[in-house]
Amino acid sequence: MENKKLSRRDFLKAAAASAAGAAMFTQLGQIATTFASPSQQDAVVLKFAVHWELAFQPTQEAWDTKYTAEHPNVTIEKIYNTWADHNAIVLTWAAAGELPDIVYIHGTRAVPWGKGDILLDIKDRMEADKAFDWEGIFQEALRLYNVDGHQFAIPYDHGPILLGYNKDAFDAAKIDYPTEKWTTDDFVKAAKALTIPGQQWGFGADVSLGNESYPAHLGIFGGATFNDKEDGLLLDTDESRTALNFWFDLMHKDHVISDAAEIASVGAGGADARLSGQFAMFRIATWDIPSFHDLSTFKYDVAPWISGPAGQHTGSFGSGFGATATTKHPDEAWAYLSEYLSKEGMEFMWAKSGRGSPAREAAYQAFLDAPIVPEHSQYFLDAMKNYAVTGHPYQTVTGPEVLTVITDNVTLLGTGEIDVDTFIKNVTEQSAPIFAR
Amino acid sequence: MALLPKRLTQLTLRQQEERSFYLFILPWLIGFVLFTGGPVVYSFLMSLTNWTGIKTRDWVGLDNYIHLLTLDPNFWIVMKNTFTYGIASVILGTLLALAVAILMNQKIPGIRILRTLYYLPSVTSGIAIAIMWGWMFNPKAGLINFLLSLFGIQGPNWFSSTLWAMPGLIIVSLWGIGPNMIILLAGLQGIPQQLYEAARIDGANRWHEFRYVTVPMLSPVLFYVAVITMIGSFQIFENVLVLTNGGPGTATRVFVFDLYQNAFVNSRMGYASAQAWILCVIIMVLTWLMFRISRRQVQYEVVEE
């Protein structure tokens, strides 16, 4: 075969022909797009950031497959963050102008993200969409994402705190399980009877004053951490003081609640101490159910939270989803959210498996029928309908900072290094400059 | 040379080397300016605003710095904790790394395996190590308190005690001496044997050899290790996050942990940027101080021409 060299002229000809061909091909593509069917023309890619772990991602994929089959012009592109990193990543996206269309929103993030122009106000769309039963969502859950009259997200999971109990421990001590009528007296009596020094505590693992926990611990005595406007504390009141003394006396005087060192000895390395089976009673929320099902080695059930001098109170909290303020497809994003967070969506995604308690009553039966939920899970619904409130702070940007001050000092109450009066004094002093700001 | 363009061949050898030098460092330089230098400058500008990390971005001048230094009740707590941790981990970490390096410098069978084993922790995930130490310090079932119990000592409640949480973190920091040990080992092996022989002829014992040969000859390496450890220790974060979350109370709230809280929990990105700059200045001042103090102690080898 003759080895023919390519002359410069031949090379230029070939290059010109290739360039012309490429230009024509591009042009043809544009012409084809112009005459494409309407569904192809309106093709929309919705970017959706969420924190589902690997094991739960197939459920999300199954939902999206179903959704995109019904909406062939839509493609859902997921970004799976880790739970620990999601909040920081969203901030980074916002700073870079790279927000996806839909994001997962923890209840504490509604205010900073809503006021920070990360989230789209979906109130008008929500109320105008006749097919979307927004009134069927628990109002306590919905208001968590309502900032100054703007609705920045729709909750998907919102659960109350109940009294969990180790049935094995109760059976071994021959003590009746907690009932709907249990008061603080019943609780104390049982907690003392169930405590085996060094081995088992009547209640544990800790006494927290976080968003969802303080209504349970302080509310039953009429106390609270924050006032309703979140511009001041209600810790320095007789009610809160009585409540704090009640819980921390049980810890440090009666030794029926585990102190910080005892919790560390049971649940070191980040493990949930409650799963050890060494606590006869404990706080439990619906989001705890999967880990209790998978990891606990004891039989457990749930009861209503106990009543105190101020009646029955407990806290609730949760998470939701919203569209971002920068989405180029707000209608499509809402269309997706309205189905995702409909009764059917909540049943499919979270209720059927028992992963989370749906934020609407109509979807609750699927949760109650889930194979992993404890026997008396209807008490969760009962609490949501009757006495659970969304715990503060969730309305102010400075709220989380004050909550950190409270939490720091609660750890000292837990170690026994300060008493209740010092706790209240410390928190009041340390939070004053934050409120002043 | 015929392959080189004519203009290049007209350059002197020095100019050619300079050109090559700049060409080779250019990719790194571009990366540094874009991905490090740019954000560094940006963070300084942000430190002069009240940026929440999202929207609000009003110019506040030096307010963040003034507030930090005069009004923030956490600032001095955080400073005390960070300096406590930094000073203790630099001194203990450097001494332990030196001790291990001396041991690893012995000519005994299996020494290479031992060196690998001592270095191994340094290539393990930081979070995994922190969780493992959480178990080691378990007051009831942890290895540390078990070992103490063998000597009749009742171990403390480590990370749930305001007194012992910081010492616990300092002990955990010693786990990462591997890289320093390797650097010091290389330094030890670079000391000429003739110096030891000369010292022995002069009647030096082991301690004298260490004091008058090893330490002076190793002083530049020791100084380098101390500076690097100091810079790293002032930036401790992940162990605090996993093991103590800054507590109990504020017992282990250190600089970067506080900065992280302000940036990503309290939505005070401008304020956190000011904290980052204050930390940068502290580290620079400390490094400068270490250089000043070390002038007489560190003995660099001078090659006379």
C-alpha cells in the first residue's frame, strides 16, 4: 500500500469539511428541537437535595420512578448529602448561587433559610392548589415552617415525645406498665422500684431541654425555656425551678435517673444509651423507632407522656421539604412537592415502613400498620392531636445560640457540678448578650 | 539544543532555569490563588460584615473584632482551652515523638515492622479514631480505667467531667505522633556517627551523647516538629466534636469548634470569619515567638565555602 503523505492543502480541506459538517449537525439539532413534541420541549430537570442513607434511597428512587412515569417531562436528579453535612452544604450552595430546586429542611432551619432567601414562599401555591389538602397537615407541624406569614416548607415527619418503657424490666419487677392516667407520682414510684443500683435506672438516659424535650420535662409543671416570642427565657420562674428540681433531684439525690458519667459508661462512642436496655423508662420519638426496632434487645412499648401539676404536655418536632428561592421551575417544584407530601406520598415514603410519623392524620393509619412500630403507637397520634406542641426556639435566628447556652449548662447539671439555681443564673447571664444583640 | 526554539537558546542557563521554575510552579500557584488565596481575602472582607452566611451582609467595620475581644463571654474561655490544649499537646507530643523515634532508631530485629505499627494510626480515619477513644475512655468499661484499676486507681469520668475532659483530649492527641516520629527518625539517622564516636572518645556517657550531640544536631528538626504540632493543635476540631461536643459545659470548647458553631449553627458567618482571622494572627504570632526564642537553641549546620 502506498504511503501517501497528507499535504497541508489536503489537511485544510479536511478540516474545513469537518467544521462545516459539525456546524450543520448542530443546526439540524436545533431545528429538530424546534419541531419536537411539547413534552420533549418542556423537559424539566428538578434537582433535589436530601439526606437519605443508602438503605433508604431505593424508596426514594421508587417514588421518583413512579412520579416521572406520570410526568414524563420531568427528571428528578437527586443529591444525597449525609445528615451531618446537609445544613452546611445548603449554605455553601446558597453562597455560590448553586442551590438545587428542592431541599430537605430540618425544623430548626426554616427561619434562617426562610429569612435568608434560600427558600421560596409556597403559601399561595399551597392554598391555591385544590388537590393539595394542606389543612389536613397537623397545624403544629405546619407552623414550624411559617415565618412572618410566609410558608417556607411543608412538613413530612413530625413526631411527639412519649414515654417509652422497657417491658422486660417492668415484667421482671412485676410492675404494671404505664397507663394514660400516669402522673408524676406514679412515674416516681415506678422509677424508684425499677432502679437496680449500678445496673438499671428507672429513667434515662438524660434530661434534655432541647426543642422537643423541654415541654415534656418542664411543661407538665407549667415551666418552659423560652417565651412564645423567643425574646426572653422563662427558666427563672417557680414553675421551671420546680420542674428542674424534680428531674435533677431524681438524678442526683434519688439516683433513679442516670447522670452524665453513667450515660457515658453505657453509651460511649456515640451509641444511643437507651438501646442498652439499662433504662426502664425513657423519652422516645417516632424517629427513634427504626433504631429501636433494629438494635434494641429488649421488648418495648410507648405510653402517653406523664401528667404533672400543670396537666399533660409534651414537645414535638420534625422536618420538611421546600422549594428554593432560586429555582427556575417553581411550578414543577411545587407539583412534585404537592404529590410527595400528599397523603399517598407520605404513606409511600415514610409511613408504610414506619420510618417516620407522617405530618398528616390521614396518612397515620399506614404508620400504625407498619411492621416495626410498637404496639401502642396510636398514642403518638393522640399526642399530636391533643397535647403536643412544637418546642421553641424555631422563630428567631438567635434562638439556636441561646439553646446552645442552655445545653452547655444542662451538661453541667447532668454531671452534678452545678445546682438548679446556678444553672438558671448561668443561663440567664450568658444568654443576656445574645438576646440584647 | 537544536530542538529548542532559537529565542530560548539565547537565554542564559540561569534565565532558562528561572523560566522552568515559574512554569513548574504555575499550576500550583494558580490553584493557590483561586482556591486558597481568593477565599482567604474573601473571608477577611466577610469578617468586616455581619454576614449570616446567607443573606444579610452589611458593612460593620471592626465591630466583630471588637465584640470578640471585649464582649464575647466565650472568647476568653475558648482562648484558655485552646492554649491549654495547644501547649500541652505540643510539649507532650514532641517529647513522646522524640522518645519513640529514639526507640525506633535502634538496630534490633523487626524494627521496620515496629516503625510501621507506630505510624499506622496516622493513616486511620480521624472520626473512627475519635469514636474508638470514646470507648477507651468509657468510665466503666474502657481500657484506660481498667489499666488504672490494675494499680488500684479509680479512673475518672473523663469526658463527662469538666476536670478530666481536657486531659482526655490531650491524651487522644498523642495518638497522632506517627508523622512527627518519622520526621525525627529521619533527623536522627542524619546525625553523623563520627560525632558520637568523638564524644565517646572524650568520655561522654549516653546522657551526654543525647544532651550534647543528639539534641543540638536534631534541634532544627525538633523545632520544625514543634511548630507544625503547635499549628495543628490550635486547629483541633473533630476530636472535640465527636468526643465532647465542647463540654461538659464549656470545658473543652476550643477555638475552631466555637468558630464552627458560630458559622454553621448560629448563622454568624461574618463573626466566624473574624474568629478565623484572630486565630490566624495568634498562630502567626506564636510561630514568630517560637522562631525568636529558638534562635539560640536551634543550631543549624553551616557549610562554609
